[in-house]
Amino acid sequence: MTRRSFRTTIVRRIAIALTSLSAAGRVAAQRAPDSTRCDSIVGSRAAIVDSTSTAIFIFIEQTDYDWLAVDRGRMETRILRGFSAPRPFRLSVFEGPSLVGGLRISSPTDSTGVRREVSIHGTYRIELSRAGPMNGPVVVRASLLPGFDSAMVRAIRTASLMTNALNPPFGGSWHLQIRVSTDSLDDSRRLAEGMFPVMLVHDASSLTRRQLSFPEAARADDLDHGEAVLRFVVDRDGKAALETVEVVRASASVFARAAIVALSDQTFHPATIRGCPVAQVIEFPFIFDDRDHPRRTP
């Protein structure tokens, strides 16, 4: 082969490679979900398979265990009066499954998706004194619904600034936690209600399952096994939204803390509706086992 023919062959191979890459890029672009198209699909009536009457409940609990109990009913009434739902009220998070061992639970309807309702959960904290709010309100557990958390913060702040016998006497303070959820708790009150959509959702699933590091604090307490179950939102990018993490249960607090740390390295395949990614609430277990580790002698 002459030098010229060799150069010609190399150029042709490069051209073929570039053509292949270009074609692959076009295919990938076609397969990648377009955000504008997905927003219209998820928000369209065509994606709704049913609707259900759903209520949003509010519940206030006092976390400082002061014997001077807060008038919960009065505080809740003030929040209800001051709450103004964002408009439009965009529902962007869906209920989801419990993942066992990082695997998605199979379902007979998995080929078309599972009927899922929307998820509305938020937690907020505030410290009150006779002069009004001392700290907060702060968002502890974000709802991820556009405008909802800011609307709740405004309503809580407005309620806490109203002056009457609600404020604690003798210069004391109250630490309150306000929960908003579609789950009804004992003594909870309705914040709002309406007909919410039900959609067919392909549930989120785990992509990676890294080896968990056993917490040294557990070894120091002479523990060799433990677990924690976290509830959180997997966002549209397949990442855990850390501002939504809640501890469902844990065999010890040290394992709950270790699970939250490990969650940042966990990746997921997001839930989808008609191929478009959506945010979804899931429950995910973390199991820590150190029984094969040689025990230290005292």
C-alpha cells in the first residue's frame, strides 16, 4: 500500500467513524425525553387514568414537651385561615413502592405501569415566644411542589405573629413541628381537599448497591448488625432529594445517621410516565452487617 492510499484509507475510516457517532448522537437525541414534551404529557388529561377525592391534612405537635401545652387547635385554625395554595397547583410528585434489598417489587401491571396517586408531604418547624417567632419557620421536609412550601411558611409565620393568648406566658417558648400530609393522623385537621389525578407510573428502581460501611459508633456500642429504612423522593434525574428524607424506622439512631450518609452515593432509575421521568416517593432499606468482622478484645 502506497503512502497516499494509506492516508486515503485512514481518512475514510475517520469519516465513517464520525458518521457513526453523528448517527448515534441523533438516535440518543431522539430517545432522550424532551422536558417540554414531558411536562405537557404528564400534565395532560390523556395521562390521567382515574381521579380520587384526596384531602390534605395538617397536624401540629409540640416537640419540647413543656408542661405549658400549646393551643394546637387555635394555631391550626390560624394557619388554615392564612394558607393560600399556589396557583396553578402543580402536582409533580407521586406515591411509590417500598424497595426490598434495592430491588423493585414486581407487579402484574408492571408492563403498563402501576396506578399511583400524587404525594403531598411537608414538615416545618418554628420556635415561638411571647414576642412572636424566635426561630423559623423552617422547612424540615420539603414537599417539592412548586410554591407549596413557601405558601406554608408564610401561613405559619402569619399565624405566629397574631397577638393573643396563644403566646407562651412567663417568657417561655414553644417548639412546634407542623406536618402536612395526605395521610390522616389522630387529631389532624383538613387543610384542603379536591379531586386529584391517578396515573400509570413505572416505579423508580435502584441502579447501584454499594457496600455499606459499618459505623464505628455501632462497634463502640458492641453492635454487629442493624438496619434503617428511609423514605425520600427520587427526583427526575434519578437522585435522592436529600431535603425530603425521613426515617421510617431504625434499629438504632447510629444506623439512621449512617443510612442518610450512604444515601448520597445511591443512584436510581427515576419513575416514568409514558417514558417521561417524574419524581416519586419511595421507601428504601439499608442493612448493616458486621458479624463477620473480628471482634476486638477488651
